[in-house]
Amino acid sequence: MNAFAAGHEPRDAVIGVSRGCLEYLDRDELQGVMAHEFSHILNGDMRLNLRLIGVLHGILVLAMIGWLVLRSMRHAGRSRGKGGGGAVAVILIVGAGLVAVGSIGLFFGRAIKSAVSRQREYLADASAVQFTRLPDGIAGALKKIGGRPETSKIEGPKAEEISHMFFGSAAGSFSRRLFATHPPLADRITRIDPSFDGRFPKRVEPVALSAASLDAETKRGRPPAKTFGALLGGAAAIPVDPAEVLRRIGVPGMDKVIYAAALLESIPEPLRNAAREPYDARAVIYAVLLDRDPAVRARQLAALRPKVEEPSYRETERLAVLVDGLVEEARLPLVDTTFPALKTLSPAQYRPFRENVEQLIRADDKVELLEYALRSMMLRSLDVHFGLARPPAVRHRRLDPLLPALIRVLSALAHAGQTGEAEVLRAFDKGMARVGRTGSPLPKTECSLADLDAALGDLAEAEPLLKRRILGACVACVAVDGKVTAREAALLHAVAANLGVPIPPIAAPGEETPAA
């Protein structure tokens, strides 16, 4: 029973779960394990883990080079006899020095890895409780591992090198005692469940699952059906507390989890199924981009038809009917669900798909805010994955060099959400005040979506903490009147996606709904 998270950034993160977790853990326990791994992603632990592997291997290479030198000089000494003994001795000393430095460095490196990993495990356990509000979930998973400790072991020659990446202790008993990357199970459980008496279950049996039980478990985690209408009522504007939105970045509350569940539930099952298949996921994106105006849609379909295979065209038409029935707030989550499938396309398949997306957006000679949000969320992620763009590098640790770009973004947001000049100025000033700066908003003619795209490209090169301040200014600007419309929420999510900052769904505060 084990799991791990890997990747350099949240956009390319993956979570692996062992078969034992699926067979022996119930829904709440598995949810706790997944929340634990999500914490490693959001806290940057997976990137730290990969760097630790690289550093330790680099130190190990020194020892390996030293051993190689010693072995080679042993054979060289035999062939040369008595001649050149001084040079051989010097080389032997160098080789022995490399072995000593590499071995000692590796020892202390593993000790540091163990100490760091143990603290990150405590943090991830606490975060899992915060995410799920179910301390019994992750505590139950740890207790089952304690009852069957052999189930957390990973068999493999490289298991020790990546032992710090797993949910439970994955290495053998000697390594576990000498360089433990995980705290003792009893300590982890006691921090979550102070009533734990230190006794693990003697028998851990597989969880018997059936279609009926799975359906019941799934429904148990959803809000009642009658509350979906309240959550997704299509209100013109949603009351929003900007400070709460920022506080929930990376740590969504249960109200956000329930709201996200409601959004996904509002998507018809055929659309959800299509979003999971690479071939059909392209049709989902095409369908989302089709305009509601019949004349514009006809032009889009006419342009698309010769570019795609006939089955894909028919699937787009079929899915478009379902997309038309979606509430506005559910469109971005639907696009999000297509990313894993779209990333399995080949580069030869992705390029024409990308061209088709651009053509559908340009079909009406203008780019709407929702179209821009969809395009930026999708292409920023997929272009990097397929090597058509480089991930933004951190170039800015101070705000001042980025002020022109921030002014342009806040101006665009203010014009998008407000009508009169006074309202635009008020929204802009609110955003600038958030970062302790002043300025004047740019005219609407200088706030095209192309200008916004270029400005966001500059802001994406800010360091993470600076990005958080920038996003805070954007939230304050959009929510200047205490409310956010669906269009403003879509644009705000596009800004967050470009910055690479995970932002929770925007729902009315305090709208937490009890589970059925």
C-alpha cells in the first residue's frame, strides 16, 4: 500500500498509486492518501525530492569515479611493473580521495534527505486532514499499513534512492532504521488521532467493492441533488471576498470542494467520458469553442469540416448540443478535464488540433473573453508539453520591473468588468493599492486580448511569492464591488492559469453544503 507524487511543476505532476491502496483502502482512506500526495505537489515537495535525487547521485558519482580510478590503476600497475610507481601512487591517492569524499558526502547527504523528508511528511499529513476534513481517512490508511508493513515495501534495485518520494516507507529494514525518510507510523498517527493507543490491526482484509457500493460511496461525498441548483443557479454575479480567495489558493475549503463537485456533476456523462479519450477530447474542445450565434457557428463548422476526419466532425456536432446546455461556470472545468487526454496525443496530432483551435477562435473576427480564457489555459499548458513553448523562467523577484505589465493587466480587467470611467478607475486603483502602488489605467484601445497575453507572459516570469501578490491585485480589481460575474471569473482563472497559480473555484462564501 503506497503512493507517490512526481514532477517538476504542478502542470506536469503525476500521482502513482499502488494496487494495494486500491484493494485495501476504502474511499475515505484513499482520499486521505491522495490529499497527502496533492500536498506534496502544492508545497513543492516533489520538485525538492527530484533535486535531492540529483544531488545525492552527483555525490555518489564522485565515489564511483574514485573506484574506477583505483581499479584501472591496479591493472596499470601490474602492466608497468616498477616503472612509473610515483605517478601511479599519486593517481591512487586521488582515487582514494574521491572515494572518501564521495562516501562521506553520500552519508551526510542521505542523513539530510532523511531529516528533510520526515518533516515534509508531517506537513503533508496535516495538509491531508485540512483538505479532506476527514482525519480518520489518512489515519486509517496509516493504521492499515502498520497492520501489514510489508505491503508498503517497493521491490526494486532503485527503491532506496526514491524512498523519500513515497507515502509510506518503501525501503528495506536496514535502510529504514539507518536513514528513515518517514517518521514512525505511530508518531504520524498520533499527531492526527491523539486517541491512538499504538496498536495496529492484526488483520487487514481487501475492501469488497461492487458497482452498488461504489455508487453509494460516490453519492455519499456529493451534496444533495436539490443543492446543485442553488450552487449553479447561474446568478448574474457571485458575492466574493478577495481575501478569502487568496487565502484559499492551494488550500481549498470543503465549500470549494463541494462546489467543484457540483460543477463536474452538472457536466453530462457523455461529455465527461469524451473528455477522457484523446480522440474525443479534441471534439470536446471544438464544441466548447463553437459560437452561440447560428451564423458564426455555421462559418466555424464550415471551416472545421475539411480539417478533421468525418467521425470527428460528427462527434463535434453531437457534443455541441450537450455543451450548449452547460451553465457558463462549467465550461472551464470541462476544458480542464481534457488536458490529461490531450497530452497523450502525438506532436503530429497536436499541431493540426492547435491550428483548428486558433481557426475556430478567429472565425468571427473577434476573440471573446471566454474564448481567450479557454485558449490561454489550454495552449499555455499543452504548448509547453509538446515543446512548442518553453516554461517561463523566474527572472523577476521585484515588482517594479513588472509594473507596466501589471498596469496593462489591471486595466484590461477593469475595462472587462466595469462600464463607466469612474468604475474603471475605482477597480484599477483597488488592484494597484493591493500591491502598494499607484498609477493610471490604460485606455481600452490599449487593452486588447493580444496586449493582455503579452503582459501575462511577462508576469509569468515572476517568482512564486511575487505571483501571489500580482494575483491578489487582480482579484481585488475584479471584485471591487464585492461580486464576480461568470465572465470575470473565467478571465480571472485565465490570468491564474497563465501565472501558474492554482486558484479554487469562485463560489459564494459560506456556501458549504452538508453531504447527503
